[in-house]
Amino acid sequence: MTDIEINRPADRCPFHPRAVLDDIFPAMGKSKAEIARLLGISRQQLYDILTEKKPMSPNIAARIGKLIGNGPAIWLRMQASHNAWHAQRKLDVSAIPTLSAA
């Protein structure tokens, strides 16, 4: 498999997994409550992810990956990119030196 590099402007936040799920779930023809039941999670857990109140955990990514059939990795990468983008903007790391190998 080849890696595909996406050129996204640095000031644009990577998608939260919710953005993709908002397109996928309606196409499944099931209510969000039914999807939560199929995933074995509470409706509140699902709604927290879909409203970006909570990140997608590895546990939830594995469940959604199984339900959709694409595995957990894509959901975890999407969440990690989203988290890293926000962390870069929130944290002041100017006092931390950058080391190089000796």
C-alpha cells in the first residue's frame, strides 16, 4: 500500500472523525440510537463523539471500524491529527529546546 500525502493548509484543522461519520451513518439507514446499540455503547457516548465533546478512543475506533468494515486505524489517525493540530496551537513550547543527536 502506498502512502498518500495530503496537502492541507497548516491553518486548517484536520477533520474530527465526526465529520466523516456524519456522512456515513445516514447512508446506513439506521438511527443513531440503533447504531449505538449495534456498537455496544450508550447513545450518550455516541452523541459525545458526534458533537466533538469527546475524542474517539481506540475502543470506539475498533467498534466503528468493525461496523463499517474499514478497521480502527483510519479513525485513530483522524483523531490523532485533529488532537495534534489543537495541541500545537494551545501549548506554548517556546521554552523547550530542540535537541539533535550527538
